[in-house]
Amino acid sequence: MVGIDPIDDGIADEAHKAIEMIFESISVEPKVIVLGGVHHGDSALRYLNLFPNAIIYGFEPNSENLALAVLKLRGHRDRIRIYQEAI
């Protein structure tokens, strides 16, 4: 796994470490990640860095959050699709 800078996405580092451990233990790198709430894009950015071969499909119904996420993730348009929808 690639080392990443800490990101304040509201999710405890322990949760992200657990996600890393799960994928390391099964020797599988995800190709597709679905985020049910992109919020400001911090978690999406974390997963883009952590899984460099994955494409992310993200959903964010709040227009203000969506605008912030699109701005934050603009350099990754080839690997993330964001939809203004709730799931």
C-alpha cells in the first residue's frame, strides 16, 4: 500500500487502517469503489491515493458539498465520477 498524508475526512485513522488491512489480507486491490456520500471529497482523495488502479463512483446529494468535492478532486477526473444523487 502507498503511504498517504493524513486527511481530515471525519473518519478515524483506525477505520482507514482497518480498510487497508482487509485489502492487504486478501491480496486484492479494488478496481471499483462506490462512495455513498462524497461529502467534501476527502475520503475519495484518500482512496484514490490508496488504490491507484481503482475508479471511484461517488454520490453526493448536497449541492454545496458536491461543489467542494468537485473542486478538490478536479485533478482526478479520469478516475472519479461524481453524481448529485442520494443512495
